[in-house]
Amino acid sequence: MMAMRDRLVKAMGDEMTAWLRARPLTWRSGDVWAVHGGADPALPMDGQPPSALLWGHPQFMRKPRADGQWVVHGHTVVDTPQVADGRIAVDTGAFATGCLTAAAISADGVTFIQTMGRRA
């Protein structure tokens, strides 16, 4: 795995690697947070450890958020996009299914936009 990682870093080059490292771990608008992996449902969003934001948390998909915050996330592949318990799941496994999902979020709710991908 380390050799594969090293080949990827070399192929991307220093500029791309630096750009990726500079990306924020969260993006927020009101009570909606966009993250990669998930969050610890027991902690406030501004107190999350980076590991939970990047890779998720064991309780993230099991325990609802109780603070009124919504976490839009990928990393956990779902058959269909979901809105439940303070989570908005948009990872429909585009790498394998060809179906890429985005969420349009407004005061009126969430609308999902998807490609017409096909399963691999």
C-alpha cells in the first residue's frame, strides 16, 4: 500500500499534492456542514477531530445528531441518497456504479441530482 501511495503522490506532483493538503476539512452554511467522511454525533461540529471528518466515526451512521446540525457526507456508499437523523448521504459509489450524486439544499428541503450512470 505504501508503494502504491508513493506512486500516486509522484504521479500527482507536488503542486496537486499541496493543493489537496490545503483543502478545508469542512464547509459550512448555516446549520449545514459538508465533510468527507462523517462526524462524531456526540460532539459539536466545530469540535470534531480531523479523523472523524475524513474517515467517519463508528457512531456516525448509528446515532442521530441532536444539535440541529446537518452533515452532508460521502465516504459511506449508499444505494440511494438519504436524508435522515442529521445526515445527508450523497455517496452513491460513482467509482463502481457510474452514478454521481449531488444535493441541492435550500430552506425548502433537499433535492438530489444524479447522473444517469450505469453499474459497472
